[in-house]
Amino acid sequence: MFDNLSERLERSFKILKGEGKITEINVAETLKDVRKALLDADVNYKVAKNFTDTVKEKALGQNVLTAVKPSQLMVKIVHDELTQLMGGETAEINIDSRPAVILMSGLQGSGKTTFSGKLARMLKTKKNRKPLLVACDVYRPAAIEQLRVLAEQIEVPMYCELDSKNPVEIAQHAIQEAKAKGYDLVIVDTAGRLAVDEQMMNEIAAIKEAINPNEILFVVDSMTGQDAVNTAKEFNERLDFNGVVLTKLDGDTRGGAALSIRSVVNKPIKFVGTGEKLEAIDQFHPARMADRILGMGDIVSLVERAQEQYDEEEAKRLQKKIAKNQFDFNDFLSQIAQIKKMGNLKDLASMIPGVGKAIKDIDIDDNAFKSIEAIIYSMTPAERSNPELLNGSRRTRIAKGSGTTIQEVNRLLKQFDQTRKMMKMVTSSKMGKMMPKMKR
């Protein structure tokens, strides 16, 4: 995510390294490089110019403390300005009404339908809402089928009228259905086009007028850069939407849309899509995104993702098994499943400060656990529960069954054994510290 931009900005700051103080000359040289980095990232020219002018003004107005190096101060100023550029504060979604109505807008292929499913799942699990997904794309039967499949996957009802070609009436009927059946959130997925056209704009404007939504979200593919910004501007002029959703942000190495869109349309980015999985959706936090762009990681978001998958009862059960040295391959599989639910592995690793730069040229596939899972699934239930049973002949059979080598099986067993010992030591240490307190 934003790899190219991060690398270019880091090079820009190196101009100030070794400098004793900030001067108009070295600031101008640094910011010339920063502006070029932003333009190469497909950031709007006017936005890039205003950004560097503001940074220059603030940098030259700073009294540099002896403890702070000029390059460090520049990073701090750029970080603060990037945060402001992307909106400053985190923007919340308005779902106070019951039912709250969210209207999706955007071009075809932007990811509206998939995002509708992701948002329904997020608000169902995090906000305890009862969503109803509404299929208002009357032109593409595939869109209705896609929404139906997503609705089944997240166990949310879907409303559609296969015989109707009137999206305004479908949306109105869906809201009546929600009120009658107690659904407190209605997400309306509308038709997109390959390009902005008058018919499309009139249709979605009519839906807006008829249902008066609490929230209108404009969904756009972040990888289209300035095209995304220009499309957002046209939609905003007709719809006056409340917020932007950037999809496919995990594949965006430049960052032009994320950095330009707020300044151009004056509407906040509210959500980002970070992968194909239904869990791959994040609320947009400008300060955290600035951290990531500048290679500082995003440990807060990483912890939040981990907490989403955290099951307190499962953790207690696991702790007891570890204390008794009974952690087995079934538990190991369970932990892998939780990690996979957190999202793209490379994206997760890049949230750890300093790691993003180290792994930028390393391909971490989402199938990284595939061979490990194949080995474990090739074990019998008894072997998974009792790893001590895995003698030489059993290991040979497992290697053949999993399509791996005996060396890979042995390596996994060695790593598993080391992990189990380490977990027992950590658990024993914690228990030891707790005992004196309990005796009091």
C-alpha cells in the first residue's frame, strides 16, 4: 500500500540528513523532491503545490530544538499535513435512525456490490445492527446474483424484485419491508455505468429524492488515481454525497486518490477496502494512514484487527491447554484461521513499524500457510491431538499425503515443538507472577 510514494518520500527527507539547521535552500530542495513524489503518485497538481507550500511555510517558521534533527522535524510537519490533507479527524457514518438508510453510488466495477456486503457484515458484527441488503441494479442480473451470494455468506437478508425495472420503487418497497420486519439498517446497492452519463445520474438522483437516505457513499477504485477524483467531483455535484469509500487500497502503490479526493470534493474518506475477503474493510483514519505512508507502521489498526478475532472463552481454554502442555495441531490450525481472518498477510506485516520497508520486495502470498495446513490435514485425528505419535513412518506417510517433503514435515514439527515450549514458558511465568498476589 503506497509503497512507491513511501519510498520516494523517504529519499526526499535524506536531503536534510546531516544538515545542522533548516534553511530556505535545503527546505526548497527537499520540498521540490516531495512535490515530484506526490505528482508521480498521481496526486492532483494543485493539491501537491498547496501541500508543499504549507509545509515550507511551517518548516521555515519553526525554531529547531537542538535535540531534534531537521530531517526529523520535516517528517513531523509532513506527517501532520498529510493527516490534514486526508481529512484530519476520523469521519463516522451516520446510522442513528431506525431504519438507517445507506445509498451506494459509483461507476460499474468500482466495487459497490462487494462493499455493500462488507459494510453490512461490519455493522452487523460491530454495531449489532440488523441489515437488509437491497438490489437496485435492474440492468445486470449478475449484480443481483452477486449480492444474493454475499447476503448468504454473511447471513443477512436481501430484498429484490426480479419483475420490476423501476429502482426507485424497489428502494421504497425495501424500506417498507425493513420497517415491517424490524430491520434497522437498509443498504441500497445501485446500478453503475462504465462512464458517468446523464441517465445514470438522473436515476440515482431520483432514488435519493424518494428515500431520503441518512448516508450517501461514493464508492471508487483507488487504483484509478486522478480518474477517481474527477469521477467523485461529478457525482458530488449531482448527489452531494456524505463520504467516500476507496476500494482496492491494498493494491494502490501510488496513493493519488487517497491524497487528493478530500481536497477536491471536500468530503471525507469514510472506509477503505483492503482485499477481497469480506473482513477486508477498515474505517479510514487519516493520522494512521499518514503513519503508514511515512513508513511508521500502524500498530493501532493491527491491534484492532486482532481484537476483532479475539474470543475470550477460546483464549481461556487455550491457556489451560498450554499450561498442561496439551497444545496440539488442532489448536495450531485454529490460530492460523484467526490470523488469516485478519486480512492480507503482507498488509498486516507492514503495520508493524519498520517491517514495511524490510518486506517491500518480498512476496508474501495469502497462501503462505497452505503447505502447513496440508501437512496438518494429512494427519489422522489422533496424530493431531497427540503430536508425540508422529514417528518416522507416520511422517513419511504425511509427507506423501500432503504433497510435501519429509524435510518440510520435520521442519514444521520442530517449529511446533519450539512454539509449544515457548508458550508454556510464557504461561508458567505469568502464573508465577500471579501466585504471590493470590496468596495475599
